[in-house]
Amino acid sequence: PGIGRKTANLVVGDVFHKPAVVCDTHCIRITNLLGLTDSKDPLKVENQLRAILPPEESNDFCHRCVMHGRVVCTARKALCEVCCLQDVCRTGKKTIKQETLEELV
């Protein structure tokens, strides 16, 4: 009692080493950009990710999304030019297409 889903899932995954999906703003933004989820609601995103992620990988996946969202794909300025996911990301694909058009001109 007194904590939210995100914190509860974080404790379940990191402390008790059980499968957990931690949905914060970074995870939601990144998974939406990759087309893995289609909602901004944390519970909906959590359920969509539970359906597609192997349970043993879910906690690590969410931590990686958070780190990627903090370092490379920030909400204010995505660094698409150095992103390893640009070919599978909606924004990254637009960036690649725009750079290709600029090279042709």
C-alpha cells in the first residue's frame, strides 16, 4: 500500500528477481516509437509489453528502454544520427529518409 505500479514492478523485478514490466515515460515513449505499443497509458503499455516480451527478459528490457530514453532518444532532442534503432523507429526512419533526400539535392 502507498506505492504505484511502477515502483511495485521495480521492486518485484530488481529486488525479488521476478519478471516485471516497469513502465515509465521513457519506456512508453521508446516502445511507442518502435511500434511495440500504441498507448500512452502506463497500464495499457505494461499489458502490451507483457504479451510480447519473454518474462525473463522483461525487467532488463525496460531498464534498457529507460537508459536509451535518457541518453540517446531524449524527449527534447532525439539523437537519431547515432541511434542504433533508427532503422526500426518511426522518428529514425523519417530522419534517414530526410537525410537521403538532402543528399540527393
